[in-house]
Amino acid sequence: MTSYRLGINTCFAVKRWPQPERWARLVRDELRLDLVQHSLDLVDLDASGAADVALILEIIPPFEQDDDQVLDDLRQSVDYWRAGLAEHAGG
């Protein structure tokens, strides 16, 4: 039989509790969870010392959304992030 563990992604804390001490305490004490998937939204990548960082887009459109609209939204998102990354690299 397959066993399952319940955890949480830290994206819930991005705007409200960005400090690791705060969200870690909430996850452990309030939610009583010990499995955490860390969200890079809480990391200062420029201060991390990493020379190369891969950013992966995770876009989950509603199933009911029209395929053409989904592809258009994806294209717009990719274009937006490409422009932002190019601006960051040049700045």
C-alpha cells in the first residue's frame, strides 16, 4: 500500500511571512507539518552567490479555458519573463 505525507509549499508565506523564522514556526507549530517544499520567492537570488539560476514557469490554466487562450497566455508570460531577465542582465 502506498503511504502519503502531507506537506506545504512556502509560497503561502511570500507576502505575509517572508522571514524563515516566522513561516517555519507557523508550519511546525500552527499547522503541525514537517514536510516543506521551499519556494524560491522567499530567496534573494542575487545575494545567494549562485552564478547561474534556472527559473521554471509553472502555469496551470483552468481545464475549461480555451486552448488558444491558454497558448496566448503562455506566450505572453514567456515574453514578459524573457524581457525581465534581459533587463536584469543588462542592468
